[in-house]
Amino acid sequence: MKNETLEQPLETLSFEQAIQQLERIVTQLENGEQTLQETLSLYQRGQALVQYCFQLLEQAELTVRNLSDEKLENSQ
């Protein structure tokens, strides 16, 4: 993974892009061909990506709940 990818702000990534990046990081970590510093950088980025993905999923869940509540209110 290139350094510019690791430095790309999370907020610019879609959920799908973040998952793809996380998958690439896992593959790289499994290969074990990085230096200790590279491994730590990958791990940190991976942790940040996981938190970011959870945040996006929580936002999506809230949106679905709000839409469902609106639909129920409108149907009454």
C-alpha cells in the first residue's frame, strides 16, 4: 500500500473504499514482509478504518430508523 493511501483522509473515503483499503491492509499484514515501523503504520491505519466503518454503519442505521419512523407516522 502506498503511503499516499495511508495518508488519505478517512472522510474522503466511501464505506466501500474503506473496506477495500482495510482488506488490503490485512493482506499486507498477513504477508509479514514489512518492517516493524511499516507494520505499526498499517495497523494504526487499519484501526482507524475499522472505527470509521463502524461510524458510517451507525449513521446508516440511524437514517434507516428515521425513515422507518417517518413512514409509520405518515401511514397513521
